[in-house]
Amino acid sequence: MKSEYLGILESTKLKRLLEMSAGVCSDIQVQISCGTDDQDLVTVTGHAKGELSLICQRCMNEFNHHLEVKFSFTPVTAKTQVDELPEVYEPVDVDEHGLINICDLIEDELLVSLPFIPMHAIADCSVDEHDTVVGEIEDIVDERPNPFAVLKSLNK
Ligand SMILES: [Zn+2]
């Protein structure tokens, strides 16, 4: 048995996602199917998509980022043997009423899908890649502790 839902998650309710955006987040279109699989596991699968604005970390201008995630949840309780669940499902804990908050879960998935360092595609960016990409990579490397420095302090 399966039930299908199509709906909209209003962006005003997605506070955490709005916070990550540069100010604009579209409503999120969601398609969800709930059912049970061959092993009698309850499954909540579907996808969500929308758009939000991000600041390009190369040119510091805003751009539209397309959001799209797929999910496959299975609600679990304290009694569930999580280790035995098929890997295709992401186990989610039910609350004290035996419910899962699908809006929060979808928001989590969308947050995880955001790029770590938001940037335009090179062709769309107003900064020439030769000017900055190399510099940025060097900056990131420089922030890491130098393994040889650690060795030096050990030798003292
Ligand atoms: Zn850019």
C-alpha cells in the first residue's frame, strides 16, 4: 500500500534554510510517498526542490542555487535494530507520539545539500578564475596546521 502526497513547504517555515540563504528562498515543492516495503518496513520516500540565493565566495555577488534532494526515510523506535535496516533507508527517530516531523527532515536534507563553499559556475562568475581560485586554495591549505611544525615541536 502506498500513499502519495504532493505539496509545498512554505519557505517562511524553513527558518534554518532561510538563515543559510542570502535572503531569498523559494517555497519548496515536495513529493512524498509513504508505504511499506517487502520487509514490512514503513518507508517515507520522495524528493524536494526549490531555489535559494547564496553569496558567491569568489565574487561576493548573489546567485540562485537550485535545491534538489531525494530522501528515503524509515521511522525507527528505541526497539528497532537499526543495524539490520537496509542501507538505502535513513533511519529517523519517532517522537513521543510515534510521529516523525517530515518538514524538519526535508529541511535537514536541503541544508546538507548546500555547497560547503557556494560559488557561481565559473562561466557565470564575474571574477576571473585565474585571479582567485589559486589564492583561495592556498588560503585553505595555509589554515591547516603544518604537520612538520608538529614534528618540530616533538623534537624539542
Ligand atoms: Zn561569482
